[in-house]
Amino acid sequence: MYKKIIPTVVLTIFTITAYAEDTSYAKLREIKAWTTKIDLYYENNQEHQCTGGLKTRYLIKPDKSNHISLVYTAYAAGHIVSLSYNCGDDGFPWVEGVRVKQ
């Protein structure tokens, strides 16, 4: 019984950490707001490492109000941002964190 539990736990930990990605800092060139998501595009066309969708498009779920507020503020002020994202089950890069620099 113990032999089956240990590989499952190790595989689960590896799966969770394998999908955490960070982008380098750059300005956002475009933000699109939809009912079910917000699309973000970098000025330098930085690409994500996920399997799905347009490679330069990053997504935020509408319920992430802190992330959305920070992104809009950085965009309006012309600051550079870095996005932390996870590749979702759908293959798209869903933003989990936002960092801003001047």
C-alpha cells in the first residue's frame, strides 16, 4: 500500500511546480476585457510556454480583482510588468500573479 502512495505524491508535487511560469518585465501594449476573461498582450510580443491559444496572449479570470486593478494601473501609468501564470487544463496561460516596476 505504501509503495502506491509515495509515487502519487511525488508526481502531484512535480505537476504543480512544473506549470508555474514567469515572464520577464515589459510594457503591455493591449488589454481586452470580455465577460469570461481579460486578454493581455506585451509590447515586445513575449510568448508563453503553454500549449494552447495564441502564443502572445495571457489571460486573467474576472474574479481576480487585485490582479486586474494592478494591470490596469500599470498600463495607464506606462510601467513595465511581469506576469506569473499557470498553464490551465485548457492549455491557456492563466495569470496568477502580477509584478510592476517603474
